[in-house]
Amino acid sequence: MSRSRSQLSFAPGPPSFEPDTFMVADVAPSPNFDDRKGGPPDILLLHYTGMQSGDAALERLTAAESKVSSHYVVFEDGRIVQCVPEDKRAWHAGVSSWAGETDINSRSVGIEIVNPGHEFGYADFPLRQIAAVISLSKSILKRHPGIAPERVLAHSDVAPSRKQDPGEKFPWELLAESGVGHWVRAAPLNVSGMTLMTGYTGEAVGRMQRLLKMYGYGVEETGTFDDVTRDVVVAFQRHFRQQRVDGVADPSTLMTLRALVETVPKRV
Ligand SMILES: [Zn+2]
């Protein structure tokens, strides 16, 4: 019995493509993307891989059955791999929201940063990995000028009740010093003032929720410090007040939040 040539050939993987920047060392095409809806990207979303190795993460991000992907993966040694072209909608954000937008995949470019994450022994991010993330981010921001500094976000910012990445070890300050993202120095832990926490109700809670919502977090101004509010405070701390991440809106957290909202770059 003879077989036709097509029956013998292997199933083709997703087609390769030209990387969007010369910084890309390898292209590892992922089939897990579709077309963007709406305009060009206006969010840069940073993740950690949260798996035991970078190779395992890359395998998952390029396997059809996983249904997840990312535009880029940055390894510990700074090697950058691109999995999805920037003009396509990579599947990295999941159920998420920012400033009222819920299709974060359509709105964003996603970078997965190799780190075992909280589940497998959260590691410090090596400096050369961060240097690569900064260079890559700057090139993305150049290609997509619609991404405002305050829209360079953590996965935990857009999905506070589900995600912790890239987490409180991620050096947002270094990125900001290099012109990537909006950031203010956190107020010291020992400043005095009011503390808000789970179960509290009242105007002060509503004011805090209003500021978090103004910045973009998915929380409503209910005046009740509920579980969602706590998750959002935790996400805020992971990004902006990393010294203590406990979901308690202490005076340092509230002062940092006010400073952050006051310093959002003005648009002309
Ligand atoms: Zn993530």
C-alpha cells in the first residue's frame, strides 16, 4: 500500500515570522494568538513565567494545547525570544481589566520574564535580565507611542484577585529610572496617619477606592473594604510599595497612592 506524500509529512507548526526588533535572539512561533480588536496597543504588560525553568515555560507558551502565549520571553541571561508578532493578539492576560478595559490582550504587548515565581521559590531578577527587559520595553514603547508611562503594568495590576506576577521583587524603580513606566518613591513605612483594612467602612475607604480606580485598578467606590479591595491594595503594594505587601492600607500605602495619582503625566 502506498501513502501519499502529504500523509507522511509532519503537521506544520505555526509559521515563523520576522522579529519586531533586532534584540530578539530567537523566534519560537506560538499558535496561541488571534487578531487584535480596536486600535494599536496602549498597555505594556509584564509577567513572570512562574515555572521551574525557562525552557519549560517556553514549551508551554508555544504548545497549541496550552492556549497561552506572550509576545516575548526574557531569560535570566538576557536572551530574548519572540513567540508572537506585536501586531497580533497574544493570549497572556486572561480575565483582567484596567481603566474600564477588559480585553487586555487586544490592548497590550506582553513580556514573560523567566522566574520560578512565588510557587517555586521566587528568585531575585538578575541584573542582565532586567537590562534586557528595559531595552526591549524601550523599543516596544518607541514602536507603540500610544503606551503611556502609567500603562506599563504588572499582570497583578490588571488581575489582582488571580495573579501575583511579576511580584514585589521586580525592580520597577530601575525601569522608571530608565524611562519605562510611571513610578514614585514609596513613602516610608513609619509615616503616621490613618490605617484602613478589611472590614472597615466609611468615607476614607471610599476615597482610597476612588484613587485606586482613578489610577486604573478594577475596584468600585463602595466605601467598604471588601476582599476585592484588599486584593487591589496587595497588587498596588507589589508594584508601588514593595517593602511590605500585606493588603493593609497603612499610612505609607495611602501616601504613596496619593503621590502616584498626583504625578500621572499630563496629556496635551
Ligand atoms: Zn502573568
